[in-house]
Amino acid sequence: MRAARLSKPGVVEVSHVAIPEPGAGQVLVEMHFASICGSDVHIVFDEMHNPDRLGKPGYPGHEGVGVVVGGESERFPPGTAVLTVPAGDRGGCFAEFQVVDESQLVQLAPGADLRRMLLAQQLGTTIFAMKKFIGRRERPRVAAVIGAGSAGLFFLQQVIRLGCEAVVVSDRNRERLAAAKQFGATETVLAPCGSVVDAVHELTGGFGADLVIEAAGYDACRAEAVEAVREKGTVGLFGYPERRGSSPFPVERCFRKSLTVEWISKTQAESGLASFRAAVERIVSGDIEVDHCLTSMHELDEAPMAMQLARDHGGGAAKVGFVLAAGAAELQVEMTNGDEL
């Protein structure tokens, strides 16, 4: 099979490798589509990788969708379409085939649009995050989202559906901010020339937002989130760490403002993979729009370029992903049948 892999820090290579064999409790999935997570960018370029996984086929990809083609599973027999949701440090979906534990699969309906279902992985992590960000607290009247990639735009759609009256969104890319406007952002801020903190304070008369979600993965953005939120408000930290070990964080400001700060990880460990299942349902129902995340899809052989593109904020795209060989065949059938892509 063809597989991309992180051969050494900062270097992604594509080559032919043996198709893996599933063990007990595992299945072999022929991957159709995969996408690059922000955490993958940190893993590749910021030495956040798992040393034991360096050089493994498909690593660090963990956002994927495909069809089961092997294994002894009664729950997922061959021909079953699945969303693959392994933990980030166990992913291998940047390859034409991937072995996945049964416990890390979500079954999809026969005939499901696998391109759109691909986004259920990223959407699921944001649904899981919103459960913690909101909890039993009052729903926010004013919110801010820092980072308008796929996760940030999913957060934006969710807070609007919660009845949030005003949402400020910031990003470094004009195209992403244009998408945020289309999804209902009250105000957008182009960083770094504009300040999300100033925009929120101006909108609220200096009071601050009830909820600020950091979805970019940078220390400076986490500090902005603390400054933009109101006293006794909630800061939701979704972005991946920039580095291993300690990082700067405005602890005193959090203390003085009496903030609730929620950190998000381990959606894959949630009982029953509930948030991923909810994501599938919300995509199928049309409650959450995902097509904007499918505009920058590439062949697997372009993996080094695609990873650099993701590092450069997608070149304006909300998401960067891959069409594997099986996915390309699926798209060709759709084109032959006259379906709209």
C-alpha cells in the first residue's frame, strides 16, 4: 500500500509498505478519506510526536473514514463503513489501509457520504468540548472564538445554535474569516493587526465575553482568551500545546478574574464514543455544515506539501485532507452517475 509517515521530526515521506495485519479485537479498514488535524501539525513540526510511533505508516493521521475489509469482528464485518477515531498518538490513517481497534470505530449507515462523514471526527471533538465548556452553567449571551479553522467554525455554529446573541471570531486568514461571517459571526478580527480582546471589550462595553474558546493552539491566543473573557466567565482551551513541558500562561489574571478554565482532550475515551456519534447525526441532519472543510483535498503522494499547507493555515481553507485510492474510485463512480461533487 501507499502510506505517508513522519520519518523524522519535520519530515513527512510517502512510500510503498506492507499492508498491516489486524490482531484480536482489531479490523483492517481501507481508508477512503483522511484529514489533517491541528495536533498533527504540532506533532510533525514542533517535535510533539510519540517517539515509539516515529516512522510508522500513516502516523500521525487520526481523522479518517473508510470501509472494513478484514478482521474477525462480528460488530464490524467486511463492507461496513466506519469513522475511525483512534487516539491521536495511535493514528495511522495517512495510508491506504489502517488497522484499528474495534473500540475506536463508529459504524456509518450504508450509502453514507463518506466525504462529509470524515468531518465527524473533528466535529465530535468540539461537541465533546462544548459539554465541558457549558456544563450546567448558563448559556453564553456573548462568545468569542479564537481561530477559524475547522474546529473554530464548528464551535461558531454550535454557540449560535445555543442562542448566543453575539460572537466575535478572530483568525490570521481573511478567507476563513469570510466563512465565519457566512456562519453568523457578529464581528471578525484579522490578527495580528486587529485585537480580539479590543473587539470583545468594545462590543460589550468593557465587560467581556461570557465564553471565549481558544481553537488555534498558541500560547499568545490562550493569553488573549483570558483577557477577552468577563469576570467569572469561562475560557475553553481546545488548541494543542505548542511544546512539551511548561508554557507561559496568565495564572494571576485567571485568579483575579475568578475564571473557569476548561482544558479538552481524550474525546476518544468517552463512553460509547457518544460525541462522535452525535457528530455523525448532526452532519446527516444538516444541523452542522461541513462542506467548507472539503475544499482542499489532495492525493496521498502530496502529503509533504499538504502538511506544510496545513501549517500555513490551509492557505485559507478551513481544513486540509486526503483522497485515498478507494476514495478516488468512489468519487469517480459518483461522477459517472452524474452526482454533484
